Amino acid sequence: MKLAKVGRQASLCLIGVSLLAGLPVLAGWHLAGPFGGSARAIAIDPENHNTLLAGGRDSLLFRSDNAGESWRLLPFPPGTPGTFDVLIIDPTSSGHFYAGLDAGDSTDSGVYESRDGGEHWKPLAGIRGVRIESMALAPSNARVLAAGTSKGVYLSTDGGDGWQRISAESNLEMRDITALAFDPANATVIYAGTPHLPWKSSDSGANWQPIATGLIDDSDIFSIRVDPKNPQVVFASACSGIYRSENSGELWTKLRGIPGTHRRTHVIAQDPRDSDTIFAGTTLGLFKSPDGGRSWLHLSTEQVNWMVFDPDDPRVFYLATEFAGILKSTDSGQTFAAYNRGFVNHSLTQITGSGNRLYATSIYEGRHGGVFRSIDGGLDWTLCANEEALAGRNLSNIVAAPSRQDLLFAATQDEVLKSADGGKTWSRLVIRPKVSAARPAQHFGRIRIQSLQVVQLDKLFLFAGTQSGLFRSSDGGSSWERLTASGIAGVPVQAIYAPPRGASRLAVRTAGGLFVSEDAGRNWRPAPLPGNDYYVYDIALPADRDDPILAATSRGLLQSIDGGGHWQLVTDGVPAATVNSVRFHPARSREAFLIQYGKVYQSFNGGTSWQVFPSEGLENSSAHTLWLSADIPGRMIALSAARGALVFDIDQAGAAQKTDHVISSSK
């Protein structure tokens, strides 16, 4: 048997599929990718194999109506971002969904229900505010549900309308219920897994007994599976391996064959056609046993969080993976393909670009994250440099050279990287100040890099903000000079800001405040904020010195009309609350945009007054950065850590608004 090839192409730069292709961009913001990322849970409609649900981090829920070919984000009530680790579709009523949310100790934790296919959700009473770690629906009675929580086991016998805690509060061992399963023929028999071995109740939770004989002591239980054809056979996965019981959990035998490095098995499943064919989704891949667990085949290397089979064709099944999103096999696991169009749940940090080429970075995603590239202005994205290409490093900052679309600079925690081929390959740059007779070499050791910026004048200037001060290079990073101007010499530089198009202006945020330079960093002057309780998230720096400077801060938007000498809080049309990002339009003077709690505002007078900009589609997106390019002046992108790039066509929206005005005036 050949190993599975994850993805539709072996090439690292996987060709993306634009969610916007063929769709109007007039009604709101649309997810454009990069698709994929973390999928925590997946469910399939037993009555309709085309309908799938997938859940992730940041309270993201997606639905597919075409067997995973494409996904759409479902609306979910605003609240504290949490994780959906379990989803259930009612086998007796298509469109009736349950979703278990773990939002920590927040009141948003609990079981949510939708009766209209995911368009509307409500939290179920009696279990609100409790972290949901597992759920199960009784195969013999769809009205009976169990929820495994941080406080024990809860049971509902009326389809979720009412809940009762059925594990004793005094039983400290039955906290953090990590796995649940019903006997398929008897809804009164319940199995529960905990971080301290499994438990069983034969009377709907009135009494519980530990069932640990044969298991290694103190084994975290990740999943429990009861054979639907023979309920005497029960499987349990633990940190110490996979176990099988032939007598309903009274005695367990450890299954051999899976390497110890794969012992964290998150899900166990059986082929619906053959109960002796077992699948084990582990931290380091999917395994398959054709003989009841005596021997195993390694099918894929992706961490598997959950899996479901197509009810009409068990050769088809889906994996919810930690980094590769949704994977689908149509040949019983021989091969897999990524089915992520419209599904996105990455950990994106930054966006940059030059011309119509855009780049976005993600962190802690192994070979499925790193540097993503778009060559069409943000509509399609490809992964061009993963963790391996970046020498195992996560990027804290990335900037593109305005004069060369393929020239990139990026910062890790303690070094600068350079790419001359659009992010595919990278080389290391060492920040070593120039040596001269008047200024002997200084030894800085490993310098902590906190920010990068490029400025294109008669030549390219590269700036690096470090814990040891501000450095500048005029030869592409081959050599550096440490800037020693008053106010910034040796002071940790946390961020560097430049205008949207070539100019000699710069601003830096240091441990001592804001500073502005008008001559590409040779001289600096302080730009003191009104008080110490303003934390700066972003600076919009215009190329024209006569235009105001704008600062997005923790207390609202600040404006300076004298180059940073004095600031005032802007409240005309925008609330005095945290502003995440602010940007000037790269082609239209004094036009600016800001984003605040998922709502975009627009200004036509340099930030003095603001009006609400269309924000449909950004609700609860946690978008933290706005991006506009002089080469694509009609398009704006909002970057969200989990949802990726959300695209809005400014010019088409403006044209539509003008058309509406003409039509209404002619009536």
C-alpha cells in the first residue's frame, strides 16, 4: 500500500482556488484565504452525505453542501473566542445541529443548537458557561445526549432542552470528561474518559464505576469507541496507547503495532463495512488496521483531530486535521486530498506587498504555514515557504521591496532573512555594523529583532528595529549602521512605520515613545502622546508633510496636524475605543480607513471626521490589520489571524452607491 499524498499537488506552492471567482464583491467582505489551517471537529449528515460541518478555533463554524468541494462560514453569536472540539448532526432531522464550545471559564462556553442548518444558534440552558470537551448522541435514541465538561458529565433526555449533571460533584476524578460514548443498543449505558482512566455507568449516570483493569495507571483517555455491531467490544485510546475490551470495559488489552511517538490517538473509528478494520487518528498521522488491531499501516502524517465516514460510501471519509484543514479520501485511505476551499483557520500575523503581489505570514503551523503569496492582489493564495524553508523559524515581521516584487525581508526573533525569489528560498543576514577607523566594530551577539521596514528613495533602505536600537542598511542587508540620533540611540525599537508610497518620512515606536524622521532616519524628533496610557497599535504616516499623522491606540484614534508635536483624540464619527489598524489610501490624498472591533470607518479629510464603511462579513472576525496597495487602489484587505484575508472592492462598492443614488434621484 502506498502512503497517502496530502494535497492535490506534490509541489509546495499549492494552487489556491479563489472564493471570489465569479462572485460579485459588492455586498460585503469575502474570505479569500489562504485556505486550510486547524480543523478541530467534523460531522456529516447521516441522511445526506453532501452536508458537512467543520469547526475550529476562534468560534469558527463552516458548512459544506457539496461533499467538501467548498465551504461557507456560518454565522455564530458574538462572544469570547473558543474552540469547537465536537459537532453533532441529528440523524433524525437534517438541519438540526449541536456544537460544543470550549471558551474557557467564560459564560460563552456550552452547547449551542441550530434548527435551521446553522443560520441561527442559541445556547442551551442548563449547561451554559461550562467548557465542553466531548459530546455523544445515543444511537438508540436521538433525544438522549451526553456532554463531557470541565465539571463532569451532563445528560439531556429531551434533545438538549434540559440538562442534568449525572456525575457526582464530590467525585474529583470525574472532572474534565475528555471522551464519551453510548452503548449503541442501550442508552442507559454510558462510557466516559478522563485524564485519569475511563468510567462506566449502566443506569444513565446514577452510579459510576472505574473500568481500568489492564490499562497502564493514570492514562489520559482521548477517545472511546463502542462497536455498533457488537457492543461488548469497546476501544479506548490513551496517552499510553490503544486498548481493546471484549467484555464491555471490564478488562482491557493493549493493541500493539503503533509506534510510541504516535500514542496520542485522538479518535478511533471502524470501517462501517468491516468492524475489524480500525482507523486511529493520532498526533503524528492516521493508522489503519485491517485485522482488529494486530497490525497497522501508516496512511498519513497529519495530526488527526476527528474523522467521519460517508454514510453512502464508506470508502469515502474525511479527516479534521490540526494544520492541513480538511482532508478527504475516496479510496479507504490509500490517498488523501485537501478540501479546503472556503475553510480557513490559520494563525496569520502580518501582510505586506509590492505591486499586485501580496504576502502573508503565519506562525506555529509547521509545514503548512510560513509565508503565503498572492499574485493577483489577494484573491488566490499559495504556500511558498513553510517552516522547513524558513530554517524552522517563525516570522515576526515581513516587508516587501517597493521596487522589486520578488524581494522580501523577514525577521525571526533573532535574525533577518532575505528572499530574492518571491518567498520560495531564504538566506540569513547578520546585523553587523560597518567598521571604520573612527568607529571600531561593536559586538552585539544575538540581537532580538522586533520590526522591519523598507523605504525606496534613490536606493533601497532597510531598517531593523531591535532590542539594541535601530539599524539601517543601504545595500540589501549586507552591512548595517546603528543609528545614534538623540532619543533612539540604544533604545529598544518595537515598530517602524512608513508612508504608503516612497518618501523619506519614518516613524518608530520605542520603549520611550514615538519618534518621527523626515530624512530616512538620519535625524529624529519626539512625537509625545497625550499620556502614558495610550498604547499604539498602528501609525498612518502620510507622504505629504502637510497632511495629518494618525495613530491607532488602545483608547481611540489620535490625530496630529503638526508632524507629531501635538495630538488630539478624534471622536467625530468614531468611538473613543481601541483602534486596531489605520491606513491612508495610497492614491487619494487625505482619504483614510480604520478598523475597530470588526467595523471599518472611512475619512475624506485626513482623519478629522469619519463615517461607517460597509463591514458586512467582518462581524466578530478579529481583523487586526488593514492593507491597501498603490498598485491595486480599488481593493482593501482586512487580515484576521484565524479567518485570513478578507477582501473588499472599494471602487465597485463606490460605483454601486453612485448608481443607487442616480436611480433614486430619477424616481
